[in-house]
Amino acid sequence: MKSIRYIGLMMAVGMMAATSCSDFDDYNTAPLDPSQTANKTLWENISETSELSDFASLLKKAGFDKMLSQPTYYTVFAPVNGSYDANALMQEDSATLRQHFAENHIVYYNHQASGSVNERLKTLNEKSYSFVGDGSYTFGNVAVSEANLPSINGTLHLLNGEVAYHPNIYEYIFQAPDRDSLANYFRHYEHSVLDASKSTLGPVVNGKQTYIDSVIVVNNDLFSRNELNAHVEREDSNYTIIMPSNEAWAKLYKKISGYYKYIPTLKYQNVERAESFTNFPDGTVTANAAYFTDSLTKKAIASYLIFNNNDRYNRWVENKNELNTDTISMTARNCYITDPQQMLDQTKEKVTMSNGYARLVDSLAIHPWDWYAPELRSLALGKDFSSNTSVVRVDNVDPTKVTLEPGQSTLRYIHAEPTSLYSRPQLVMMLPNVLSTKYNIYVVLVPPNVDLENAAMEVKPNRLNFEVSFCQANGNLQRLKLNQKVVNDPSKVDTVYAGTVTFPVSYYGLGVATTVAPNLKISSEINVFNKVQMANYTRDIRIARVIMRPVEYDEYLGNKH
């Protein structure tokens, strides 16, 4: 969340006498000083110092004359006249002036320049700056010209210039030139509330509570773990955001929206209520097609724009001493870019933020399968006919028959076993999260002796038929036969090609993913009346997964069938 302070109605509060400072510890009080400044408030000292006249005028416009007259202790770093462009700042509206300038030079409590100092101070706008030195000092890399001027309610340091304001990433989203499309997307999910616990109470006026110092918290639903999972508004974070120009956003939108084509009423086979392998009742789901396309297209774009610089996958980007992982892990869930350099090379300008970096780009070079059209893998059984199914987990895997993926130690598959000598397995596998694009469909088949404990078991190949059911663009269901009599290699875990399908409409986001989905029907070709075939093939089906690979990805990999 992002906090913004507003100066409201001031209560009439008597000023604390200088002698009362002895009631507090050294950290929260200004030291006693015989000079004239010690008996005045910070505001009085600032407004009565000729070389701070510009600073005083800016503070007054921002409403800080009232706040710096209160008995709350602050340290003020005040730039002297002529060391910065006060006239330009005076042209800013009061809210911007307050956030970007006034609050950028004030911190809570007293911070003295004495002896060796090496502190990281948080200003009222929650930016962090170094306050360092030993005899001579700097704050935010600006030299302190005169230090330790005590006031009744804090300490005043004079600076030889303005401390440069760096917006955080969230602020910059709304400031960066030619990035309105991105800004509008974030703004749509923004809402503001008063944080009463952090605000300073004022009097009750006409039955309503007022505040001397109001803290408005700006929240954005996109920050949540279920969305972008990135709190780019927090000053203590360290992110990088890729910021496409309006033209780049428009090009991405046009390209990606083609994968999110929806129709008002979509039909699907209600597999759960099916009475037989050939009799499936229809289910329907309605959707605001234009809204779904627009919303999911924009979400797809935004999901691949932010990464955490501290993530172990990503540290190499800013720290060249780190091992290059050839991968960037984006903050959105399960979003990885496996060839990120081409994306980073599109950076037109890299801007330092207070909590990371913004990379401005005019185009985004990321493979579709790494981004908005990924390979889909599923082991979602819709229903089985004429067989008993069970989920088998193999812990003692034969390494000559299967190569496990990194981090994988077990193999899991569905085993469909005929219920009798007079039946054959007929499975319906669900295909969740299908987009409106062209996929090659593969089925991964497992021999029984992949388990070392069954190494001596005799194995036979399958002979399978494949069929897919999906909704057409006109709303009607289509059953399409794919490859028939497909035989696998039983000496290993084998991936067989079931066929290629172009899905005209997207199912992503429509209800339960494993229910509102196309389905792949898999049936054994072998039956009990063909003893010759039964001698050479097995009716048992063991499926480790169904793979839906975008055709363009297969072409990139050079796969041919």
C-alpha cells in the first residue's frame, strides 16, 4: 500500500517550552542550546531565516507551516536559497509539492550531525536517504552547509541543494511518458482509504472527526498474491518493471487478444453426467465475450512485466557477479521467461526508482510459449468406461525407461484396467485452460515395468484411438476424430502424437477448468474377440500426462510427426 499525508484542520495546541525537553530521552528531544533558535519552533526558525525564504514559501503552500508548529519532533533538511529551482517547484500543485518536495526533506525525531554518522533515514514520504559524515556531512548526497540548529520541536540542518526525489515504481507508472495504457490498467484497480491509526486527530466539527495530519492509504488489487504478487508501492522492496510504450501495448493487445476469443454462450460436454462413451449431455456457460477478451488480454500482458530483483533466479540481471540462470521469474504465479536476454535487450531507457528500476521499452521480444500461449500439461481424468482406474505412484523408477524432470523423484500415472475379459478401457481426459489457438496433442504412456519392482513383467504396446470434442465458433459442439490405431514403444515411457486441433474459442477462465473444457477420448482398439491382436497388444492404459503444445512452439523446436 502507498501512504499519502494530507494536512488538515489544526487543533489549538500550546507550544511546549524548551525547558520541558528534559522530560524526554536524547533521541526524541532537541538538545538545549543557548542560541536564539532553541526557543522557537521549526516553522518559526525556517520562516525567520532569510536564506530559507524560498523553502518557507514552499512549505507554506504545502501546508507544513502548521505541522512544523506542533509539538511533534522532526528533523528538517532545508535547502538554502539559490541552490535549487524554487520557482519551478512553486508551479506544482500543493499535493505534488507536499509529496515530492516538502516530505522529502523532513524525517521524524531528532538526528544530530555529531562525530561519525552513518544512518539511513526515512523521510515523511517514506523514501530512504543516507545521512553520513564525520565533521562534514551529507544527506541524500547533498552537503550540509550548517548543522544542528535546535528548535523547540526538533532540529534544523541547512543544505546546499535539493534532495533529488526518486518516485517508487508504482508512482512512476503514472508519471512515465507515453505509458498511459499501462497506467490506465493499474489505475482501474486502485482505491484509497483513510488510515485513521496513522493519522493525527483534530477536533470534531459538526459531529465529524477531523485530522491535523491525514494518512490516505492507496491500495491496488493487482498487488495481491493471486494477481501480480508484487508490492511495487513499498519503499523497502526491490523490483524491476518492464514498461511498454502505448504503441507496444497496442501491438501486444492485438496479438494476444487472438488467443482469448470468447462467444456469448459456449457449449461443452458434461462428462460427469455422461451415461456412456458415446452419450454426453450438453452443458452451457454464458460470458460477456468482449469483457473476457479485454480483461484476460490485459492481465496476460501485465503478468510478465514485473520481477523481483532479489529472487535467486533474477539477481544476475543487476549483479553481474551472480550466476546467470538464463531465466527470469516474474512475480505473477508460475510465470518464467527462459530466454530473458532478448527481452532485456529491448530496454530503451533504464530509470532508477526508489525501490528498483523501470525499463522503458517500445517492443517486447518474448516467445509466445514463454508468455501468453504456454504448453499445457494435464492429468485430469473426466470419466472412465469399461475399466477400473487408479492413480499409481512409482517411487523406485527405472532410469533406463524414464528421465525425470529436475526436482522430480517419483512418477505418477493413471492406470485404466479392463473390468473383465469382455471390456476395454475408454477414458475421457479433460483439457483445461485451452486458448483459442492451434495445438499438437500428445499422450505420455507408461509401461508397467517402469517400476523396478516390476522389472521382470512382460510388456506389450497399446493400440489406441483418439477423439477430441470442443465448441465451434458458432456455439455448436464438434467431435473430431484424431489419430487412430496409435502404437507406442513399451520399452520406455513414450510420448505419442494424438493429432492437431485448432480451437476456435478459448475456455480459459470459464468456470471450473476441469469441467468447462474440451476433452480427449482415448480408447483401446483391442477387444476380446480378436485373439491375435490381444496376443500382441495390451488393453491396459497407463497415462502419465496429456500435453497440449502450441504448434508454433513445436515448429520452433523442430518437431515433426
